[in-house]
Amino acid sequence: MKRQSLPIVAFLFAVGLLTTALIVAAPAFAETELTIVMHSDLKLLDPIWSGGYITRNHGYMIYDTLFATDAAGQIRPQMVERYDVSADKLTYTLTLREGLLWHDGKPVAAEDCVASLKRWGSRDTMGQKLMTFVKDMPVIDTRTFRIVLKEPTGLVLPALGKPSVYVPFMMPKRVADTSPNEQITDTTGSGPFVFKRENWKPGDKVVYTRFAQYRPRPEPPSSLAGGKVAKVDRVVWKALSDHQTAINALLNGEVDMIESPPHDLLPVLRKDANVKLLNRDQLGFQYAFRFNTLHRPFDNVKIRQALWYAFNQEDFLRATIGDPTYYRLCKALRAATSYRRRGPGQPGSGGEVAHGASGPEGRHAVHGLADAGDPCG
């Protein structure tokens, strides 16, 4: 089927992408379909049970949240029409927007949200902490419920609007009543797309169709907040684990987008005038390294210190990323080395406290091993 030209697509779910390859095809007047090669194949459907990013992304396709994080990092109402906080900061009263429907046509109710928060709050670390402050969550009417606290805390809105795993997605009460230690089997949501279970073939494809009765917020979209307006009728996530196969599929017009093309193949994509490379994540990613300090040899602090002296950032990044356009070195203590070079004026830096295996750092590494009693020192 020919696909309609899709200029940048405001990406149907607002999930940050590092580098996205998008091919621009000729317009058509049939049902619009967007076919994407995601970073992974979808195998688990419960975003409260699984912390995988692909399951989180699936959640944003079919579910909605009470609050959401906008592009400025601010928490904004999403399913909530309004909320009030009592003068003593102990009671949050939340009222849902009118006209919210589940994919089965039933109205979204306050009791659904309470059940969803309880299940999420038993799985998510931030949710678990929030629940230690919660005294009760009474339902006031079909659209209104309260979160009553034992003592004031600033966790309420940041927890309800957190952008990543585990996201507090709202589900019908019958689904949310599923034990948090079991996966849900009913994927009814209230988000902009409907999951087509009958078309789901793990290892091959995932299919979503536009939910015609979804009511987006009136505000312009801003990251995960604002109006989620579905621009296409059908979305297909195509599972292609081999990067070269995915690139060839994009160049041949068999798919429309690749979520995370590998850096070593970006020069191939740049040569094709029909392909646009979109940078959807201005902050980049960071590498972090953690020792297993319970077992030898890294239960020895001297050996851990020696490794950091020996570890060379640039060697690692050159082997892992390759093109220095997409990484930068930094020896700051906090925030690991950026997965992509930032341009002038962009915030943040990042880097490990790793130095290098030559010169004085290398000698420090050798001396450290010797101090630790390692014969290699």
C-alpha cells in the first residue's frame, strides 16, 4: 500500500529518540499507515509489570495518564481537567475531563484511576514511596477522587506525571485489579490508539489503529503533555533485528521510519535524498558502569580504583560509537559520557571519572593493583 507523506509526524507517542531515520514517500488517498522499525520487538504487554522501554512505548500508544511531563520538564494535567490542593497540603482533589472513554466505549471513571494507582504504586519505586504517605484515595463521584495524605509531601505530582518506567498508566478497574505480580491479559486503554491483539505477531509486527473517540487535550503537544492528535489511521511496528536489513527496508520504501539507526550506517542514510535524519533527543544518553562489589576481584576497593585509572573513555567510545560526531569526552563526576556530542549552547555535559591507560594514569593503575596484592601489579 502506498503511504501518505508524513512530515515529521509529531511522533504519535511522545518518546525521546536519539536519531530517527524517516523516509518521505509520495502522497496517497487511502488509509494512512506508518510503519516503524522500533529499537526492540514487543513481547510483554503490561507496562506496570515490565520495565522495558518498548513496553513503555506500547503503553503510551494505548493508555493515557492523569498528568504528563512537558518539554520544559513541568508536570501538566493530562486526563485531569482540574485539581485542587488543600491549604494543609494533605488533600489533592482530582477531577477527570469529560468525555474520556475506554476503547470498549465505556466511560473512564474515578474508580478506574484509583485502582490503577494502587496497582502502579505497588510496583514502581517512586509509587511505593508515594504510597507510604497516602492515607486514603476515596472516590467522590464518577469523575472525581481524592488522594488524602498522612503528612505533606512534594511527591504527588512528580510521581503521577513521571515520564518513564514505570509510568502510571490508567486502566479500567477490572484490569487494574489484576495482581501486580501477574501480567494483565486485557489491553483495553483510553489512549489515542487501539492495540490489535489479533494482528500481533511477536518477532514480526505489532499493529495499532486510531481510536476515533479519543479526545485530545486542546493545548498544543509538548513532549508527553498537551494534545495527542493521531495523524495516521494505522501504525505498524515492524520487527527487524538486523540493522542492515532495516536500513535496506527504509531505502526501498518498505518501512517509513527507523527509531534508532546504528551510527555506523548513518553515512549510508545521509546519501539518500529521500531520507531525513531527525534528532529527537537534545540531551543524549549516558553510559554508567557499576561494579559487582560482592565478589572478587571488585570487592577490593584498590582494584576498583585501578580499573578507573586504566579505563580510557575515548577508546571505549570509539569502539562503541565510532564517529566522534556522536559522542564527547568529559571527566565530570556526575552524568556519564554523552551518547552524542552537544552543540554550542546546549545544556549539560556528562562523563565518567575514567582517565586513560597511558601516562600517569596507567602508572596509577599498576600501582593500585600492586597495593591490592594483585600479582599483575
